[in-house]
Amino acid sequence: MILELLHQPAILIAMLPVMPPLDPLGYPVPPWILQAISYLTLSLHLLAMNFTVGGIMLLLWTYFRKKPGHEGIAYFFGSSLPLGVSYIITLGIPPLLILQVLYGQMFYSSSVLMGSFWIQVIPLLIIAYSLLYYHKFSRAKRPGLQWAVVALALPIFFYIEFIFVNNLTLVMTPEHWLDIYAAHPGGGVLTHGEPTVHPRYLLFIGGAFAAAGLAVIWRGAFLIKWGFQTIGRKSQAFGFRVMLITPVLWIAAAIGLYFARPANIAEMLQARAVVVLLVIAIIGGIAAAVFAFLSIGKQKMIFPLLASLSLFAVVACMVIFRDLVRLHQLKPYFDMSAVPVQPQWGMFAIFMSALVTGVVLLVMLSIRVFPNLASQARERLAKMIPG
Amino acid sequence: MTPDYEIPPEAETQLPPPNKLTGRLSRYLLNRYPVWPIIDHLSKKVVPRHRDTVWYNMGGIALFFLVVQIITGALLMVYYRPSQPWASVQRIVMEVPYGNLIRSIHNWSANLMILTLFLHMFSTFFMKAYRPPRELTWLSGAVLMAITLLFGFSGYLLPWDDLSFFATRVGMSEIERAPLIGHWIAGLARGGADVTVDTIGRFYLLHVMVMPIVVLTIVGIHLFFVQVQGVSEPDHFAALPPEKKRYHKFFTEFLFSEAPIWLFLSALLVALAAAWPRTLLPEADPFAAAPLGIKPEWYFLSQFQLLKMFPGKVEMVGLLLWSLIPLGILVVAFVDRSIPTDNRGRWTTRIGIVALAGLIVYTIWGWLP
Amino acid sequence: MNYPFWDIPFLGNGLVVAIIAIIHILISHLAIGGGAFLFVTELWSDRQPMGQKIRDWLHRYATYFLVYTTVFGAMTGVGIWFAIQLANPEATSLLIHQFVFAWATEWVMFLGELTTLYLYFYGWQKNSRSLQVFLAGAYFVIAWFSLFIINGILSFMLTPGAWQLAQPNIFHGFFNPGFVPSLILRTFVMFLIGGLFGIIVATKIRNDDEFKAKIINFSAKWVIPAAIIVPVMMLWYWSTLPANTVALIKGGAVGVAGGKLEIITRYFWLAVVSGFLIVFGTLFISFRPQAASTAGAIALFLIAQLGVMGAEFFREMARKPYVIYNVLYSNSLWKYHTDDQNYMQTAFLDNARWDPRPEPLSPQHGEWIFRLQCASCHTRNGYRSIAERTKDWTAEFGYRWFLDMDKTGIMPPFQGTNEDRAALSAYLVSLHGDTTTAQQILDQVEQAPADSIANQAAANDMIGKVKP
């Protein structure tokens, strides 16, 4: 039976000779399960990435503006950015894993076409990560040049995001592959003239402000709860203003995407699922802004929480929409429903039980430790801020 | 009753207690060999602790590589035949168990030893350790450097493959260009007008008997000088008030802290031999043309490149320029003598920086195709 | 050839994987061994009168540990993943589709490792003793499970055991013959590395020789279990190696088949020598712990890095010519294809998908066969240089040599027609200036009938002269 799996339906081969064959093992579970897990973890990964990149920008901004309360925000990001990076990396693993299971033959092809540009992500991320840690551990001793260290990390992250956007766009355009490889026979192409790359990229960068702004709002809520009313409120107001930059950038990106859209996308855009996603995304975006606004001046965590969930919903809708676009664009060359499923329910059960047990354990441990961390932060603030 | 030497009372307190084996053994020996003053002196030997302390390791590392060379060289001698040079090396590489490994280690250790000696020479130069009373230590070191380079040159020929033969022939023709005595020395070294199997006999004798005896003797003298005089202190350390000066004891602290580095270098030699084993090119054919772009080993590249810039009639200029370096090395200890350093000393440092930069630039230039 | 080929000149894409992996293995082994070290030291400190002093020192250990493992460990681990998907997408795809949920479970372990480590590290001042000890222990157990999982996948590649492509059973593949010895071996090596790291951090204790000696002696003890268990596990591991691999290793010690087979033996000895040197060095340091310097301790740690280089190179080379033993060759040829004689005689570029359809028998034809069938292991002029290995070839010799190249024991069989062989041979000899064309080879061969035995002898003769 395996040997039959190895031969794709003849029609697909005729459509694109260069498309690699399906993996002989097929899918380990029905693809919708993997897609669901991917949507969840990818959204979290993108939020972590947005938090980090936005955090770097806000750190630099507040460091240079030096308004009252800004120093605290800069310190907050300086402390939390390395953790942000580690969660970017960790949360990026499941989506990349599932991408390779579901779209392996497309993804590996596009990655090899990018070649050394793809592998550059690794040393660059090591450098950026090290810079952020260096900043964190030595800022007390050398406050002067710390901004330079962080400022170096910013273009690195921008570049890494650009590499990712290009790779995942190339996944969706197999018709260009053979020409690209013929022009670069060992791989090594960063960008390939695909018009949607730049608007997509703007979507990625745009989200940074919402995520980082929301983090500052959370910080403000905790400050108010701990009795630092004035700086807490300032923090929240600042965070809210920052958040408003995102919709501007996202609307610009949406317009750009509209003008750059591929010809055959119109039919897909009318599908009901797509309309539902767009509606949820818009409502979510408005809700995020409203809840963020309502958080200002209050110590209740419910408002920042609802704002975060709304933002998560927006990002998740974007992620799901992107996947639908991808499936649509790959239709002439790849049919997900035609991929055989050789179930590994046993392994899936092991994974899910590990996941549930793990998350429960981590949540319980976090609940035990967070009060200690909070009181430490509180003590430090009490020493730094009078009254 | 055989007369015993008396152990000095201050020694009694510093030796291990008499009920322990080490205590009994040391007292046994001290009763027969009155060497307590030497031991006492050595135990007080200290190494200054400052930001450049790491350079003090270089001499020991060079000595480590020398020991590796002696051991691996002896093992190679079991199978090497000067009458059948290439065939015996091929046998070592292809048939003898671990022969390839030992041969590659010998080669890598040679290169690393010469590199370490460059580091040792330049670090002692820039720390101005040649100043009085250490002039003779410096001179003996210069002689050791020259002998080590000769070790490299002589050993290079022994496999008698294409590279060895032609590199040696090129090197010999460079020696010939030395004024007055060049022709005579080259003829003596070669055993004739050209590099032949007779040359191997001479190089082999030098490489495995004459130079080892000489180098061990001079290393002994060099170390004796260092032990007796102590380790030199650079100016910035010597200028500190006594209570701020910190020292390691040599015979426990420093030596023990150095030893793991030697263990690492052992592993490094095996790793280098594993990753980049020494190749054996086809057997030398003296009647063939020299391979294109034949060059000496990296430690001779700077001279080679410098002399290439002065071909034909102007070669004397190149030779004179190049001879400034060994000349400079020989006289620096007598020219720059002031502690703390003075204007002359600062100029010596600047000239040294220029020389080092030149060495690196010419070596890289010589290496490029 | 189903996928495009990632060309890295001089190094070859395999070496890129190797370099990232060798760096990663040392750090990842520290991540787990250091976790055990944190846990045990926490417990030990509770039984010592100077417990708080020990814990203050342990926090320094944890600081270096945190940055080193989260930054370099995590990134180089992802780096291996990036590199293998570029270097061998076919094998990566097979592994991912078979083991995705194992990897997903390993990811849960990563999440747990990271979070428990952060909770342990950032809460160290205020967490209760029992919570700290629990967090350290949880970190170690979770981290060890991530080793458990990756070890199954990695050992599967060399010794797939009862696993079959036609009826893939993940548990057969995961619990393969090499699984247990490598798991135990790696666990004890991890303890060793955790201890070496402790020695490094201990050398930073200033002006308190007695405490420094105490910590160094404690750290040095972590090397002892490895000194005993690792050699035993190596013997067990050795017994699971494929017969072909054992022959290669033994044949390499005395160069019967010449230089190229020795490399696996050389790396094996590097690992063994490094092990001895570490044990010896640790004993040496324990003899006089007050004298230990940071440079010396780092030197020991670097010996471990070289040992890892030896062991991992050895393990990877042991799989030759396969990337997944008996299933997939390193150049992405499937074993079930090479068992099919009809398939093996079809035109190679018809099966490959990423060539620009060069003119048959042209120099580009040969070059594309080289790129898609050979370049996964051989660079032109760099690592395992093909130009170096074929520099004495005549075009006709190459043409015949491909017929039996799998008999060397380290190469896959050649997939392609006579035209393919001629084109490839013409390309290879052109690298050293021979201008014979593929057409000329075919014409010459037609005139002289192929005599396989004589050619085999000539091929065997050539093997002895191939460089490492």
C-alpha cells in the first residue's frame, strides 16, 4: 500500500513536474487536527514575536524621550525581552513542525531555494538574543551604551521577519520554483518579486505595537494594584496610544494586499468562512482597542485580559485566513484532502496527554511562584519610586 | 657509619610529616643529597598575577609540544627508513596500525609548536622580558627558535614526496643566495650540488640526533636561567606598591593550572589529526618539473615572499632587509635596557609592532596564490 | 532528486549540519546534566552547614547556565533542524512524518524546561526551599525526557531495527537496538559535563580556598560515574552497529583499504582519547583544587567539546552510505528503488525534478547528475573533494567504475543509464582537464566489450589509492 502512496495522481504531476512527491507516510492524523494546533501555537508565536519587536522599539523610544515614567517602561522591557525571545523560539516549534507535516514538499522546496538565507536566521537570532541578554545583565553597570546594544538587535529581527515572510510566500507560488532554481542552482534567493511580500511584511511589523502596547497596559494594571497609582496610569495611557498605531499599519497593509492580490483570489474571498473570519477580526480589533481604553486607570485585570483575548482572536483570524489563502493558491498543484492518512492515534494520545499534563503542571507551578516574583518586583519599585 | 647530610631545621617544618611515605622518602633523599637550598629556592618561585599572566603559559606549552614531538618522533623512527624514505612513510600511513595518526600528530604538533614559539617570542618581547638581567635567557631563546625552525625544515624533507623535495630545493636555493658563505653552507647541507638521498642522510642525522641533543641542552639552560632569576614582571606590574602585587606559586598553583591546558592540547592534536591528516603526495621525482606554485611551510612564507620582491640584481637588498630581523632579535637585549622603559624602549616596542605586522602581512601575502 | 539541492561550496551542506550539531550536543548535554547538578546541589546544600553559601554559588552556576543553554542551546538545536531540512529534505520529511508526535511531545518538554528554569532562577530569592528543590528536580526530569525522545529518533536513523517502510510502526522504530545503550551513555556523559561546568564556575571563587576546594571536589565527583558506565555502554552500543560499519571501522585501523576508511576510526579514537584526558584531568584537578584556574577548567570543557566532535562525527559516518539505514541513502535514493533493477536503469534526470533538462551527453548533463546524485556527500574541491578523488581517472575508467561503486561499502549504487554514466564521467574528468566527451566514451566502450571482472580488479586497485 505504501508503494502506491508514493505516486501522486497523474494529473497533479502533469500540472507541475517540479513538485516533489508526497511523503510515503502520509498524514499521521486527519489534517484539521494539525491545522487547529498550528493555528493556536502560531498565533501565540506571532504575539510573542510582536511583543519582542515592539518591546525593542518601545525600549529605544522611552530611553530617548526620557519623559517621566519612561525609564520604568524601558527597564520593564529590558528585563522581559530575553524571555520574550525564548518563548518566540519555543512557541515557533509546533507551527514549523506542522507546516512540514502538512505542506512538507512545498516548504522544503521553498526553503532550499532560499538556501543560505534561510540558515542565516540561526546565527542572526543567536546574536540578537545575546545582545538582549547582554543589555539585561550589564545595563546597571554601563547605562550609556546600552541603547546601542538593543538598537543593533532591532534590524536583525526585522531582517529575520523578512526572511520568514519570503519563505512562506514562496511556499505558495510553486510556478516560479523551476525558474528560480535554474537561475540559482544551489539555492540562495532572498526575495523573488512576489508583490504580496511587502504588504504581508507590514502586517508582521504592524502587530508589534499592539502587542507591546498591551504589555505596557498590563504592567500599568499591576502597578496600580501595588499602589503606584500615577505611574501605573501613565503606563496604561502610553500603552493605549502605542496600540493605536497597529490598526493604521494593518489597514495600510490590507490595502496593499488588495492591490497585490493574485488574480484568482476573488472567488475564495467570497467564501463564507472567509467572511466570518474577516468579521471576527474586525470586531476583535475594535474590542481590543475598547478594552484597552477601559483598562486605563483601573487595577482590575479583566480589561487587559479581554483586550489580550481580543487581540489573540484577531491574530488567529489572520492566521486562519492565511492558511485558507495558501490552500487556495496551491490548489492546482496540491490537494490536502487527497493526502492519505495513516493514523498514529497512539502517539497522538501520548502527545495530548503530555501536553495537558505539562500545561497543568506549569500553570500550577507558575501560580506558586508568581506571588514571589510579584513581591520582588514590588520591592524593587518601592526603592526606585518615591511614594 | 656512613656520614649523612643533616637536614636543615627550617626544612623539617616544610617537609611532609615523617610518619608518611612521602615524608620518609624525602628525608631519605635529603640525607644523601644536600639539595635543600635548591628545593627551597624553587618552592619560593612565583609568577606575577596580572592581566597578561596568560602569556606566561606559552613557554610551557612550547615545551609540551616538544615532548609530543620527541614521543611521536621516536615512534616514527621505529618504521622510518632513510634509505627508503617515501616507501617507509607510505607504509607508516597505510599499513602500520595508527601510523597515520602518529604521523599527523607529529606534523600538527610541529606547526603548533612553531606558532606557540612565535607567540612566546612576541609576548616576551612586548613585555620586555629581555632586559637585564635576562639578556642571556633571551639569547638562548632566540637560538632555540632558530633550531626549531631548522627542525621544521629538516623534518619536512624526510618523507621525500613531491612537496618535500621541491620545497627543500627551493629553500636550499634561497640559502645559496646568502653572500660569501651561502654556496658553501647549502652544499654542506645538501651533500652536493642538488638535493638527493644523501641530503636525507644529513637532515635525518640533524633531525633525530644532533638537534635534539642541542635543543635539550639549551632548553635546560634556558629553564635554569628562568628558575634562578624568577619570572620577569612587566612595567605596569612592577610599578605597583608591594601590597597590591599578587603572585601565584609556580610549583603548585601555576603548574597545576597549566596542566589541563596541556591535556586540551593533546585532545586538540588528535582532533586535528583526525580532521586534517597529513597527506602523502607521490614520490619525489627529481627530474620532473617543480609543481606550480611550490611554497615553503607557513613559517617561512614571510621570508619567501619578501625575497621574491627583490629578484635578480637587487636580491642583496632583500637579504639585507630580511637579516635585520635576526639581527634585531640578537641585539635588542643590549639596546633596550632601561627599567622602567624609556624613550628607546618605546621605540623598540614600535619597531616590534611594525615587525609583527610585517610578518603577518607577508605570511598572508605569501600564502595567497 | 525529488528536491532541489542546497549547494555550499567547499564545505558541503553536510558539514554545515555537522558544525551546528557538534556545538549543539555539548550545550544540550550541559542543559540536562546541569539540571541534575542544580537539583543534587540543592539537596546537598541542605545537608551542609554552609548551605546558603553553596546556594549563592549555585546561583552563579545557574546564571551562566541559563544564558548559555537558552541562547546557544535552543538556537543551535533549531539550527540543526533548519540545516537538515535544507541538506536532506527527503530524509527530514520521512522523519517528521513518522515522528511528528514524538517531536511534539519533545516540544512540550522544551516548554516545561524553559518555564521551570525561569521559575527556579527568577524566584530563587523568595521561593521556599521545597519549591526550589522541586523546580530544579522538575527541570531535570523534564529535560531528561526531551533527551529520551530525541535519542529514539536519532538512534533510529542508524539502527532502525524492526521498522519497515512498507509497514511503519513508530514504536519499532523508536525502541530500536541502539536506543538503550545510547540513552544511558548520553545520560552519564551529561552528568560529566554538568560537573565540568561546575568546576569552571568554582574556579571563580576568590579568596576562599577551602570553599573553592569543597565545590571543586563535589563537582569532580560527577565525572566518576561516566568513567565507569560510558565504556560499558560503548561496548553495548558497538554490538548494535551494522556489520558494514564495524568492518569499516576495523578496516580503517590498519589501512587495508587506504586513507578514506580511516576517518571514522580516527574520530572514534578522538572520542576515546578525550574521555581519558577528561578523567585524568579531573583527577589531577581534584588532587590540588585550590590551584585550579578558570583557563584550565575551560580547557577541560573544551576537551569535552572535542570528544563530542569525535563521537558525533563517528556516529554520523557509521551510517554511511545511508541517512536512514537500509531505507534511504544519503543522496536521497530510496532503498526500495535501488532494489528494483528496472528503476535503476532509467534515466536519472527523468526521475529528478529540479534539473533544467540539459542536452543529453552535454557537460551540463554530467554536472546536473553530479549535483543531484553525488554532491550531497562530495564537494568539487573542498570536503571529500571529488576532483581530488578522481584526479587519476580516465573517462573510460570512470564509466566502468560506477557500475560497482556500491561494492566499496560506503557508496550507494549508481542510478542511471549508460548515457548518464558517460556524462558523469566526462564531467568528473573535466575537473582535472581531460576533455573527453560523453559521446567519445560511449563510442570507445562500444568498440571494447565491458569485462566486469577485470574492471572490478581495476576498481579495487584504485580504492587503495583514494585519499581520505
